[in-house]
Amino acid sequence: MNADVVPGVVAVILVSVATLAIGTWGLRISRTTSDFLVASRTVRPRLNASAIGGEYLSAASFLGVAGLLLTFGAEMLWYPVGWTAGYLVLLVLVAAPLRRSGAYTLPDFAEARLGSRGVRKLCSVLVVGIGWLYLLPQFQGAGVTLRSTIGAPPWAGSLVVALVVLASVSPGGMRSITFVQAFQFWLKLTALLVPVFVLLAVWAADGAPDPTTTAASSWSTPLASGGGVGLYTTYSLIVATFLGTMGLPHVVVRFYTNPDGRAARRTTLAVLVLLGVFYVLPPLYAALGRIYAPDLIDGRSDVLVLELPSLMVGGLLGAVLTGLVTAGAFAAFLSTSSGLTIAVAGVLSQDVTGRRWGSYRLGGVASFRVAAAIAVVVPLLMSLPAQDVAVARTVGLAFAVTASTFAPLLMLGIWWRGLTPAGAVAGLLVGGLGSGAAVAWTLATSSSSGWAAALLGQPAAWSVPASLATMVVVSKLTAASVPAHAGRFMVRLHTPEAVDLQR
Amino acid sequence: MSDQPPPRVRVTGPPRRRASGVRSAGTREIDAETALGEVFMRSLLREQLLLALRVLAALALTLGLLPLAFHLFPALGDVRVGPFPLAWLLLGALTYPWLVLLGWLYIRRSEANERDFADLVGSVLPEEPR
């Protein structure tokens, strides 16, 4: 072990210890099943917004965006823009009604709205599938980070993240993880913000060279290449990110922790502010990387954020800044993985581990802990053989799938009382199988160009309308089975809590 | 483990709903699902949905038209504002205040809609300091 790895090792240990310490502190005030699953619905907007930001900014945001911008330029700005704008769409269409629905998880919402066990089961399967799909790249990214900063074998990073997540989630559940994630948002912001000031000072001292001189003109064009195909790819990405956010299980589960619908809206606005501040930073790293890290442009762009400080600033200051960004990256894996684990474990504990098995039945908290272990171990095992799948690609896939399944279900379920169970199931199947098959094909085959690759690589622009249309048409055909309580449920979703109504 | 804190006790009060005594005519219409109650609910839903669609339209007509603009006028890729390429300035920085502004306007209007609804059904929403 040489001196180069010291900042990385110190950073990883400090972040892990802080996470466990805050999680343990949460244990002291976490007692009931309601604390575990939704923090007893007492989280105030600012704390909740920090926690959502902490949970949402994953490896893809912290490392991936700057790397993609470095290599491909302005077309990749649609990722951070879409991931932020998704919260505006969520705010205007979903936030307050979702909280007012009074459900714990997405399957709970589907069952309460449609009164159907079948829809509930399908939603549970989708939540677990999407959660595992999203956990997989987090574990892989952790492996890449530890290999880059301290030279550890790739499985070591995955294992460390999995163990810390399990240790911090299973004792305290949602209530303790709220504090952990709020802490990790501010850690991630600091870890990008402080180095950027130093790096900009170095850049100014060097006479402020122009980053665009070495770049092709496409670096300044916010469009994928290829004319019409590029236009389709860009718009499809916009659809996937703008709509996909509202269906992410680990984000949605956070809305149930708000005290009421009004607080849910304010939380979402605060999230917009926090994300807006954060996402200004990765483009600065990418622009500086064009000047100072040209070697990373092809192939190793994912480690740009981790290596830029040591490339631009030497000595002790460079080592400290490297430690800081490593800590931020590690916090990114931990917080997103924790949030996903909570969401998946919440569903598993209600529908699998909390059920009666023979004559034996686990209690609420015990079944949550068993479910958390299952939620972590499965994607960990999946990540061990496949260490070289691109992080951002898998995360993009998860957005396309949620935009094609839960987004239509939520939008129609909240705003259209004519939705029927049969319509919801048909739409979920069309959207889920369509987008899932398209992206599975893309991941299995190597990259190619042309319309077929674009349509399958970015399916959201056709799979979302297909899912919506299927839900509407099948619901119209089965109009007789509109749930009898649909009108009453609309009252619950849309009227302010302070108005005295039967809900 | 002898120094454990005492177990938590759930303290509950009487249900708030029945405490107010007389209920307003509007809320009774909605609870009874009469034609008039239906009109109240449909007007609230329409107002809120129109508001949401207006915000989404504003988003589509600004951010949503950018790819098309850069596709139709490729020369925009070379435009610079001071030291920044136009696309980087628009998407890397200016988008975020715009999103926050849209969100803030939405919250103001949607809470006003809810106050109007409460007035309509004869109930008063508590004012909450920001």
C-alpha cells in the first residue's frame, strides 16, 4: 500500500463510520413498524428534501454525468436536466395526491386506487425488478471506484457498500435512514463544490484557457449525432427522464413520509432547488477535464471527478481534495443503495416475508430485516460476475422502464376516474415488457447505429404512449369494472386535508 | 441490556373530525355523492389539471423546443454568450432557475385553487406561515 491510496482509504472509512453512527443514532428513536417504513410520516419538507436529494444523486450523477459530458459534450446535459425536470413533472401531476392517497408503497397505491389484488402483485414484481436493476449499477460503480482510488479488487467495493447499507438500514429503517441520507446529500454537494473553487482558481492562474478549442463542434450541440435519429434519441431520453422520476420506487416511497399533501409539494420544490445547485457542478468538471485530463476522454471518463483534483493540484491539497471527492462518490453509492433497499424491502416485507409461512409468521420489524437482507444479497450476487457493464446505461434503462409502467399508472390513476384494473394490468404489461425487452436487447448486443438501434436503445418515446394508450383503451372496453369507490378515492386524493370530508 | 429506555406508549386523542360539531353544507353534498357534490369535485379536479397542463406546456415550449431548434438551425451550436457556448449556458445553468420558478408558481396557484375549493364548500383552510 503506497501513499497515493491514503486519502481514498481514509475517505471510505470515514463515510462508512459516519453512516453507521447516524444510522445507530436513528435506532434510538425508531420503534414501530410505521417508523421503519415511513418514519411515522413526520419528516418536515427541508429535511425530507435533503434526504430525497441524498437518495437520488447516485453514482450516475456524481461520477457518470461529468464523464459523459467530457466525452460527448452538450447532448449529455439532458441527463441532469431531465433528472431535475422530472421533479417538476412529479410536482404538478403526482406529489400532493400521492401523499393524500395515504398508501405506504406503490403497490399499496395501486391496490387502494383500483381495489385489485392482481394489480398489486404485478406492481410488487415491478418494484422489486426495477429496484434490483437500479441497485446493480450502484454496486458495480462502488467496485470501479475502489479499484480506481485504492487498487482494491472490484468485488471489494460492492461488498463494502452492501454490508454498510445492510448494517445501516436493518436496525433503524426509514426513520434513521432519513438522517443518513440528508447528511449524505450535503456531503456530496460539499465534495463537488469545495474542489471546484480550487480547480477554478488553478484554471484562472493558468490564464483561463478555453476548453472548447480541442473539441469538435458537436461538443456544443445538445443533440445526439445522426440527424433525425439523433433528434429521436434526444427526445426519447427527455421523455424517459421527465416521466421516469415519478415512478422510481425509492423516490416515491419518500413522499409518504411527508405530514400532508401541502408539505409534499413544498418538499418537491426544495428538491428542485437542491438538485439545481448540485447539477451546475458536473459540467464545470467536464469543461476543466477537456483542458487538464485529455487522456480520460476515451474509455476512462467515469473516473474524471475522482482524478481531476490530483491531476490539477499536487501535494497535500491535491490529496485532501481527492479524499473529499472519493468520500462524495462513496456517499453516492451508499445513499442510493440504502433508499432502494428500503423501497424493495418495504414491498418484500409486506408481500413475501411478512406472510404466514406454514404455522410461523415473522413480526413487522423482523420481516423487514429479513426482506432487507434479501433485497441486498440478490443484486450483490448479480453484480459479482458482471463488473464491466456501463453504469449510466443500466440507470438509463431503469428510467425508461419506470416511465413506461408506473408513470402512466400514477398519471391516469390520479387524474382519470375511468381507469379499471384490467386496463392498468394491460398497460403495465405492454409498457414493462416493451421497454424491458428493448433494453435487454440493447444490453445484450454491442452498440450499433441506425433507426433500429435508436428505437430499442431509447424506447421511452414509443413505449410510454403505447402503455398510456393501452390503459385508456382497455379501461374503456371494461368500463363496467370501474371500481365503485373511484369517486370517493378522487375526493381523498385531491381535496386538502383540512377540509372536513369522509375519506 | 438493563438500561433500555421505557417502552413507547401510543397516545391518541378523540378524532378531530367529529370535534367541530356542525358540518358545512358543501362537504355534506360531497360526502353524500350528490349531483352538486359531484360538481364541486369536478371543478376542483379541472382547475388543478388545467394548472398542471399549463405548467407542462410552459416546460414543453421552452426546454422541449431546444433539441428541435438546434436540429433545424445547426449554426446555434457555434453561438457563444461571452465565453460560454449557448447550449452549455442554457442547459447547464439557466434551466435550473427556470424549473424552480415554474414549480414555485405552480405551488402558489394550486394552493389558491384549494383555498377557493374550501371556500366553495364552506370550510376555512388554516393559513400556514411559509
